[in-house]
Amino acid sequence: MSEPAAPKLTLGQVSINRDAFELDLKINEGYQAFSAELLRLALLVLTGLSAVWLKVYLPKGQPSAVPHRMSMLFLSAAICAALSAGAALLHRYASSDSLAYHLTALRLRARNRVAQGSKLSDAAIAEKEELHRNIRFRWSLRLLQLSGVLLFIGLLIFCLALGSFMF
């Protein structure tokens, strides 16, 4: 007698270790919260720049002459803050995407189908998914660092612009 064929499970039907994946989700939530804070602060800097610029450039509703140095400082700070916000948003995408690759790899390893003809084994596909995940992890780290550095530089330039009022 032949053995009954193993059920053909889709990846969504494959169960994984929930405790381990819950821990992965909590770690991801921490990174997401940090990038959300960077995004919030970058947008706050942009708002502050806008408010100060309006007070300086349009003090009584009429355009006034603003020194070129101050304009360049405001523009530089705004560019840094905008790029920081963009990097924080991209980080959120990259970290979510890496988590999707991670979950797919976990499910492939749990299902563990063998290679059939031209179809790769689940282990081989899982290795490719893990490679994509690791690339996203590196991008996620770089984007988070870039967002923080740009925010800091933008704040410094903003302070220089405000300090130019004193001289």
C-alpha cells in the first residue's frame, strides 16, 4: 500500500513558533516607534522653520529683505528636515518589508518541502527570502541612522539661523 500524500499547505496555512515571532514583532514595533518619533520631530522642525520664516520674511504682511546667509541657513535646515522625514518614512517601509520576508522564510522552513523537478526546495527558497530580508535589515538600519543624523544637522542649522538674529 502506498502512503497518503502529504497535504499541500499554502504558506499562509503553515504555523510557526508564535512566541518567537511575537518577539520579532515587538522588536520591530520598537524600531517603528523610534522612526515615528524621528518623523514627528522632523515635521516639527519644518513647522518651526516655517513659522520663523514667516515672522522674518513677512513681519507685517509685506515681504522684507532677508540676508542671503539667513536664507541659505533656513533652506539648508528645511532640506535636512525634509530628508530626515523621508528617511524615517522609508525606514518604516523597509522594516515592515523585512518582517514580511522574515515571516515567509520562517514558514518556508517550517513547511520544508523538498525540491520537485524544476521547483526549488522550501529551504532553498527560504535562503533567498533571508537574503532579501537581510538586505532590507541593512537598509532599515541605514535609513534610521540617516534620519537621525539629518534631523540633528537640520536642528543645528536651524539654531545657527536663529542665532544669526543676534549678530
